[in-house]
Amino acid sequence: MSREVVSYYEDFKEIEKKIWDLLTNAVTDRSSEFRTPVFICGNDKDLDGRVVVLRKADQKNSFVQYHSDIRSSKIEKIKKNPNCSILFYGKEEKIQLRLKTECNVHFNDDVTKESWDKTGHISRKCYLVTNGPGTESDKPTSGLDNKFDNFDYTKEESEAGYKNFCVIRCKVKSIEWLYLAAKGHRRAFFDLENNKKNWLVP
């Protein structure tokens, strides 16, 4: 349980700073509860959610991003409707974040090249599967050839995965923050598009 003495929870400026500190830290801290949010996309007839790994958080330009396989079913969903939601929750911090975003799929461009170069060759395994994620199989499988499944490949060989690699960059339009406190919960809404903020009843 967090031992932090929360002195900021009635101050918009401090709350916003805390939000982005949590997101920025989650990019490099593998143990952060904010590293693996639920990403929700689709439309009112076909909503779909999955856990993703936060790979970048940029407060100045108001975006977060994660990596994906271009063959994933969510790619077409995002292209048809780029308005998506991202849900974070930290039990220790007692904070829930709900981000409304507009997402853009980057593929084979400067954004993907920069991210790919920072991805270790062992981590590139996900993009070396023969068939795309979600493809039906007649037996249990990782989708990888034995060589890749056993990590028996070089960084040069891992470059083959780049053709399947993409980056989902999510422009943050709004953030809803909820803090669960024994002395009284607090909830606030940050409209980043119009630079407005207001309190909500928890």
C-alpha cells in the first residue's frame, strides 16, 4: 500500500502533474501498475478491449503510444473509428485514469523506425509469427517457427519482424482522474482539447 501523503488531490495543477508522472514512469518501470492499461476500440456494435504495454507518454504533445502487429484485428477497427479509450488503474496509488483518445496507426515510417530500433531483438519475437494474431489454428501454437520460439536467433534475423510492426499513437483528448481516499474520494475531468478542467462527483 502506498505510504504517500496525498496533499495534491484538490489541486488541478498537481493532479495533472501526478497523472503524467505516473504515465511517464510506467514506460520504463516494468513493475508499474500503469504500464499495462486496457485499450478499448471499435464501435457501438463491436467494442473490443485488450491489455497493451505503454511504450511512450508525452505530456507536451499530449499523446501515449504502444506497439502492435499490423495484422491485428484492432488495426482495422482503429482505422474505421480512431476514437478509442484507455483505462488505467493502480491499486497502490488508488488512482483510476480514463483517457479518451484519437488514435493513428504508424506503419513503416519514422515513428515505427525509431521505436523498432529501441526494441531488443528478443522482444521482437512477437512480430515474427508466421500468421497474424488471432488466426485460427488446428493445434495449440505460439505461431512461431521453433527457432524463434526458442530464442535461437540473432538481432539481424529479428529484423524480419519489422514488416509486421506498427505503432499506435493515441492523441489524448481528455483524462478523467479518480482518486479513492478514505477521507473522501475525488474525481476530476481534464479537457485537453479545450484546456478546461472541472470537478466531478466521484
